[in-house]
Amino acid sequence: MTSPYPSAAFATLVIIVINGTFVPSGLPATLRAGKVVGPASLVARFADHVELAADGTLIASRGERTCTARIIDATTELVELAPLARCLGAQHVDWETRTKTLALTFDEPTALRSMPPFDPSAPQVAPTTVFTPEPTQAPRIIETGVPQPRRTGIPVTPTNPSP
């Protein structure tokens, strides 16, 4: 079985903790060339607004701050997390090598939230007709002919043991 994210299949996975809370994501953060990189959906957990620009950059804003980051991998939209978190106002960015954990601490409270399930501003694709065939019933096998005797031995235990 191959991973839909080949870059993350062999990379070292990294745990992200924001203000002491573990932050899961669909595509996990990984360690690449000594830098912790993560998808735009993970950046959206600590930024107020995340937008992908046409020139290959990610624009994130949090409060009064707006920062841009270069996208490292265009297929998975990976960006370096630590410089972006510092730019957005992280007071402490701590890396623990033993546990492979990146801990981000913001002074002001961070509302951790997941991405909305539907984004009306995202490009929409017209629905297509999908043909789903009805299941067919397998033909029943009917055995005909002379019945054959059973060929397996049946163990018999006597009811009264003989002396």
C-alpha cells in the first residue's frame, strides 16, 4: 500500500503542541532537512486566516500581524512552522529532539479550531453522474443425482463402560 503523501511516508513525524494542547492534523507535521514543516491546515489551527497566493506563498494573519511563508512542497502545501509562528506572535518556540515535539506558546489565548467542513469561497466542481450497478444474486447450485454416503468416521463413546 502506498501513501497518498509520499513525502510524509518516510519522513520523521513531529508532534505539535500549542499552549500545552496537542494539535492533530490530517497531514502530520514532519521533519525535513532539520526544519519542522506542516500543511496549511495545521497553520490554520493557530492563525486567524490562511490564504494560498497564486505566486506560491502562504499568507497567514493573526490579530494585527500578517505573515507570508514560501510553500516548500506544492502538492501538500507544506511550510516551515517555527518562523511562521514567530512572525505571528509566538512568545516561545521550543523543539524537543527526544520526543520530536514542537511546542508553540502564544501570550494571548489561542482558540484552537478545526478547519470548517465547507468553504463557500473554495472553487466548486459540478457534480457528475456516477453509475453504480445493482448487485446481482449468484445462481444457486442444485446438486442432483444419487446421494453419496458419508465417508468421515464418527467417534462413538459407549454409554456403559465395560470392565
